[in-house]
Amino acid sequence: MSEPHAIQSPGGNARRYMSISALYLFIYYGFGAFYPLITQYYNAIHLTGTQIGLISAITPVVSIVTQPMWGMICDRYQIRKPVLVLTLIVSALVSLLFPAVSTFALVFLLYTLLSVFQSALVPVSDSLALGYAKQHNMQFGDIRLWGAVGFALAAFVTGLALEQWGSNVIFYSYCAACLIAVFFLRGIPDNIEAPQFKVSIVKGLGRLLRIPRFTLFLVAAFFIFGSVNANNIWFALYYQHIGGSVAGIGLAFLLFAGSEAPFMKLAAYLIRRWGLEATLLLAGIVSALRWFWYSTAPGTAEVIAMFFIQGLSVGFYLASAAQFVRENTPASLQVTALAIFGSVGQGLGSMTCNLAAGVIKDYASILGVYVFLGAATAVGLIPLLLIRFGPWKKPSPSLE
């Protein structure tokens, strides 16, 4: 029997591609409206740096617990689209409660609730997109790039709107984006095959941690990737501290995010020419220098003019990191290894860096936060140097 997509009309395929691309566009539009500008809301309700750090640490902690839960529900009952509809709608509704609260305890509670449902959006939409790409012989990146477009566009547009109408526009924009995403989700077929990932993270962890190159890489990710994620929260306050406007924050994120894609393509050439380890080291060195440079309070014009260092650092790192994991772990554990990498870098590393940055913001200044991020990234270079020049320069021959 022929595959379902083989009997679909070209027009039907085009509509389905438009629907899944628009789903990514609006999910990430919501993220772009929320995360780069949320500190404007915190400032408006007079939260301290320590309180901001505590709130910002919630999402990675919650995600470590709830993402596997949502995955098990989707796999057990094969209800990915209903789960995505539920989590998008609840996330939208919870976001509308933020303008009504102004105390740390209530914001903390709402942010925790939002994180529970928001944590399903990326893995479940990725599962749909991966299945669709496989059925139609496409590259996942051809779909995922619409998320980068949505994030960059939202940061810019919401920054302009926030300057005119205040911080509540963050939540209205996020809510609208989630609800529009639900509309486009209806156009995605129900018969998309789900990727089957059978390996348990718990069972695979012990074996993976016995691979020195992978363990060193996780330590590096904790510091380097954790600092990158912390910057996404603290940059808005930093940019205003050096004299920038709220609209300028949106422009900066538009340029920063826009620079990642071309540098990710350039990274493929560097990896072939210099190797993965050298490319990762370059990304880490540029990141450390970037944060230390930010701590000297350069002018906003200089920060905007040097927007491409986001591509040199984050673009190169993202392009190299997943490939490093795939090439340095056994094939049977690669999905588990990627999940652990995400939990350590985006989860534990982001949580720790945000908590520390919040305390530093209160007792030093926002410039002190960037001294800390630069130092943390420099520490993350040490395990990368050990990978490149230490006794583990080559992958273990036992990898299969």
C-alpha cells in the first residue's frame, strides 16, 4: 500500500507545509515576545535582581521534570495534536493573568504554572515536524527556520509596541501568538509518524558518563550554554543601563537572532576545515570575550554594530554541539545523549547562571553580571581545551 502522503495532491502538501511552518512561526513568535522583554515587566512591578534570578530559574527546573511527562503522555496515547492544543491554550490563558499580579510570590506561582504547560511546546512540535519531514523527504531545518524568523520578528515588533503601550503588551502578544498557532495546528495531518525513542535516559546516563569526551563536553555546556541562556534574560536590563531604548532591545534581538543562520552554515565549512573541537573552542572564546566586552559598558551603537558576534559565538556553538554529541556517543544512546546535553546546558546551567546573576545584580550591578558570565564561559573553555589537547583527543574506539 502506498504511503498516505503519496496520494495527496501537490496543493494539499503545500497547505500542510504552510500550516506546520506557521505553527513554528507563531510558537516562537510567542517566545520572542516574552523572553527577551520580560525583565521590563519585572522592573515595572519592582522585583529585585535576586527575585528575577529565582523566577528565571524556574523554567529549566520545571522542564527537566515535565518534558518527559508530556512525552510519555503523547507516546502512550498517541495524542500529540490534542496535547499541543491544550498546552498552547492554557499557556495563552495563564499569560493573561500576569498583568493582574504585582507581587513576587504570585509572579513566581504563575511562572511555574506557565512553565509546566509551555515545556510541552518545543518537544511536541518538534516531534510533529520531524515526522512530517521524514514523510516528505525534507530537512527538519527547512521547517525549524521559521521559528527563528518568528522569534526575531517578535522581539523587534513587541519592543516597539512595549515602548508605546507598556509591559502588558508582552502578555497580549504571547497570548495572541499561541492562539494563532492553534489555528494553524488544525491544518497538520493526524497521521504523521512519531519518532520512536526507546532508550531510557536513566539507563543510558551511567554509560554515557563513562565516556570522558562526553562528560567534559557536558561540563563545558553547563558554563558556556548556561551563560548564553542567561544573557537572553538579562540583556534587556543591560541594554537600557548603557543608554539603549526598549525599541532598541527589540532591534538588537532581531539582528542577533538573524545572524545565527548564516554563521551556522559557515560553521559546516569550518568543521570540515578545522574540526569540531576547534570550532567549539572558537565559539567559546568569542562568547567569553563578548561578555567581558559588554562588562566595560560600550555604547549602544557599538553593541548593535557588533551584532554578528552572536552568530560567531552562538551560531557556531549550536551548529557544532549537536554534531559533537552524535560523533562522540554510541548510536544507540545518541537521543539520550542529546537530551542530557539539553538538560545540563539549557536546564542546570541556565538555572545556576540566572540565580547567580540575580544576586550579582543586587549586590554589584548589571555590568557585574557580565563579568560573571565572561568568567563562567572562560571556565567552560577548560574542558574544551582538555578535549582538544588532552589525553582524549580522539573518540573512544569502543563507540558503536
